Amino acid sequence: MAAKNSKNKKQIKPAETKAPNQNRAAQIFFAAFAIILILSMVLSAVANY
């Protein structure tokens, strides 16, 4: 049983190392999109004022 547990732990580690990179990229993309959206709304409000 100890061998099965060690194999399971080894299989989980590569998945955990890939996930943070994808999460980080998604966060950066979302932040950039949010900033662009906010800026466009502000510029639109200023143009209409």
C-alpha cells in the first residue's frame, strides 16, 4: 500500500506545477481586460460629458 500512495503523490505533483502557471496567465489576461474595459468606460463618460 505504501507503494500505491507514493505513486499517487508523484502523479499529482506535475499537475500542481502546471496549474499555477495557467492561473497566473489567466489572472494577467483578466486584469488587462478589466483595465481596458474600465478605461473605455471612463473615456466614454468623459466624451459624453
